[in-house]
Amino acid sequence: MKLAILGAGMIVKDFLTMVGAIPEIELKAIVGTTRSIENLQNLKENYGIEAMYTDFDHCLTDNSFDTVYVALPNHLHYAYAKKALEYGKNVICEKPFTLRLSELVELKEIAHANDLILIEAVTNQYLANYQAVKDALPKLGELKIIECNYSQYSSRYDAFKEGTILPAFDPKKGGGALMDINIYNIHFVVGLLGMPESVQYKANVERGIDTSGLLFLNYPNTKVVCIGAKDSASAIRSTIQGNQGSMIINGPTSIINQVELQVNKSEAQVIDQKLGEHRLYEEFWIFNQVIAAHDTKFAERRLEHSLKVMEVVELALEDAGIQLG
């Protein structure tokens, strides 16, 4: 994969510390704003990136790369992914894919029309430990209850309470607990059970944005609650309960560091099959394979999953009376 990176924030810096472990990924360009030019220059030099741009349109005329990694704030994902697709580039887009389901549907249509790969970068879907959870589900018997709690006090919440609205809490920029951290829980559950029969979102709303909330997903035989909070903190873990056993995932659903499986009161078994220490390694290793093989069938399956997640998000925000963008 010949890659152009769009953005220079925390996720990009984290990605760059890992990507050297996948030598097949060639770093062809990084794109940012004129305000971040010193930061861009440092990243270019420190990580051997071939070119630097502050104009995305100019960058897209560069034929040295075939894929754009969109790692910008949430509200910019749709517009920049669309432009990259229209220029004939494959797109890897950070979560949440878009702010609206209709925007993702449009991106999918453009990708199909141009025979391009379009895929969402959401860590948990590609982790070996997540596959281990899927494989172990039948051992639990009939699934009854799933609870996912990803709650951590945001360093930006105090400023928000005092009236400084940063992107993490700005409804115009796709902020809020659901879109930031609870969305990992949604991906986790929808990847296991598919689209729920109904969605309810009971949120604590301040200045038009959810600072925390409980998302209820109803399945025929399974009841699910996904908890996401940026205004309070708790032990971060998920539990899956069936009539024959249970699983505990300690830590956030974005990482799935370790899985504890207990069946029929037997001694608990610890499952840890992760392939790399860095949380982004497994997904980008797979992305490289998918783009190298131009595996549109795999990308299509992943898009169908992302569309379900966006539908859940849209139903949840509507239920809570929250308008983004």
C-alpha cells in the first residue's frame, strides 16, 4: 500500500509509531494545515515520509500513492473521503465513518462506481482477540445479557463546563460520548449480533451534546446496554452472559487486551491471541493485504457492518434528540 496520511493529530502520531512494523506500507505523503507546518515537517523527517502538503487538492494530483488515510476530526471525514474517492484513491477512514448514514451510503456508491476500496478504521473489528470472542460465543449457550462500559473522564470536560467548546463536545463537529467512545461498544456488539430490533439512547445532554449515556440494543433473546461516559469514570470492562457461561473483557472494547471465559462453573480460562502489541497493528496489517489484493468483497462486508453501526448511531441520536453537524 502506498499511503498518504491526512491529518497530524494524536491518532496519526500513534499510527506512525507502529507503521514501521508493516514494511509493505510505504509512506508517500502527509497532509495538514499551514498552522501545523512545523509539526508536519517534524513528522515527515522523523518517519521518512516522502512528501508534505498543506493543500489536499494538490496532494491528490500526486500519483505516487494509491490510498488516503483520513485521520481528521469527525465532522471532516465525509467531505475529505469523498474528494479522495473522486480522485481515484482508496480510502481508509477513521471512526466514526461519517456523521450521517446518508453520507456513508453516498461514499459507498462513489467507491463502487470507481472500483475503489473504502473501509473504516475501527480497531476492535480486526483484533485476533475479538475473533476469539466470536469463536467462544457458542460455549456460552443462549446469550442473555451483554454490558459494555467505556467510561473515562475527559480532560476537556472541565473546559466544556466553563463554556469552552472544543471538538470533543461540539455537536457541530460530531462530538459527544456516543460518537467518541461508545461507538467502539456499538461496533463490538453489532459485529457479534448484527442489527438490533430496536435502539434507545438515554443520555445526559449538556449544551446539545451527550456527555454520557446508556444505549439499549434489543435483540430477540439478548438484551444489551452500552455505556459511554466522558463526564465520569468507572472500571472499563464488558461482560457477556449466557445460560451456560460468561465472558469478561477487561479494558475498553477498542483494544480487547484479554478475555476471561468461564463455562458451567469451571475454572476461568484466559484467552489472549493478539498478534501485535500496538492496538493499530492488526487492522492496518489487514488493510494492506486487502488493498494489495484489491479485495472488494472483503471491503464490501466491512462496509455492510459499518452501515449497520451508522444506522444504530442515527437511531440513538434521534431518540435522544441530539443533532450533529
